[in-house]
Amino acid sequence: MTFKFNKAQKKLCEELRVAYSEARADLEARAEELHSFLNEVHDSMSAGFEEKSEKWQEGESGEAAREWIESLEEKCDELGNIEIPEIDEIPEGAAV
């Protein structure tokens, strides 16, 4: 038994690898855009929150705002840590 791709499998594998690489690049670009946007919103909202009185910050509205700002920060961190594996080459078979 041969442990390698046949011609059709090899062609399809390469087509899929190229499509994956293109999609990966697009996803990375979109993730960076979203990360930047959320960072800007987070910074703006954090500054606005800090301008509010301590009484407001500790009240119901302030707590809700704080939770939302913290959730934005978590999403920013998640987006900043995304790693999509790069696939430059797929082995064609085994030498047996």
C-alpha cells in the first residue's frame, strides 16, 4: 500500500491550503481591525467613566458601565492573542 496522496488528492490539498492561507490573512486583518476599534471604544468609555462622580461609579448605572467596559477589555485581550496556524506545506506522503 502506498502512503501518499494521489494526483487528485494532491491537487485538491494544494487548492485548499492556498484558500486557507488567503482566508487566514483576511481573518487576521479583520481581527486586527476589530481589536483596534474595541480598544478605541474601551479607552473612550474608560475615560468617560473616570470623569463621572464616585457616587455615580458606585451606583447601579456605574456598575453596569464598569461591567461593560471590563467585557470590552476582555474581548480586546482575546483578539490580541488570536493565533491562527500557518500552513506552508502539507507532507505528500510517507517513505515506506
